[in-house]
Amino acid sequence: MPTMSDSRRRKIQSRQRKAKNESARLAKIAKKERNAKSAS
């Protein structure tokens, strides 16, 4: 089986990283909102 080219692998990894960052950011925002509700 041929190995994946470096540029292709980097592109896929960056897409996965972006998706992970996105979900982490949304989770953080949701947590902030929950904390703000309970604090006030």
C-alpha cells in the first residue's frame, strides 16, 4: 500500500485539528454560560 503524501496528510490533520478546536471552543462557551447562570 502506498504511503500518504505529506501535504495530503498535513491537510487531513489540520482539518481534524480544526474540528477538535471548534468542539473544544463550543464546549468552553457552553460551560461559561452555565457558570454565569448559576453565579447570578
